Amino acid sequence: MNRETASDARKKDTREKIELGGLIAKAGLRYEKRALLLGALIELRQRLNGDADERSRLTAIGAESFGNDGE
């Protein structure tokens, strides 16, 4: 049972990473350097900290992008 749980956790983690990579590609950033992407994500995390308006603005942009291709 414990072996199955560990396997399920690894599968879930792998699926999540694949989905996050898909977001990078969807945003048109597939060919950017990893250091740039990580820096941008770290800065975004700092900008979103306590800024509900910015969070809402960016969520709307993302939702519109998903809506444009049926996701």
C-alpha cells in the first residue's frame, strides 16, 4: 500500500510539472532562458504579495487566454 501511495504521489507531481511547462509554452515563452523565466516568476510572486488588484488583473488576462482556445 505504501508503495502505491508513493507511486501515486510521483505521478501527481509529474503531471503537475508537465501542466506548468505547458503554461510556459502557452504564454509564448518556450524558448526563453530558464534563468529569465525563474527570475520573472520570483518577481511576480513578490509583486502579487498582498496586491489583490494585480492578482485579479492577471487572472483576467489568463482566463481570457484560456477562453480563446477552448480550455
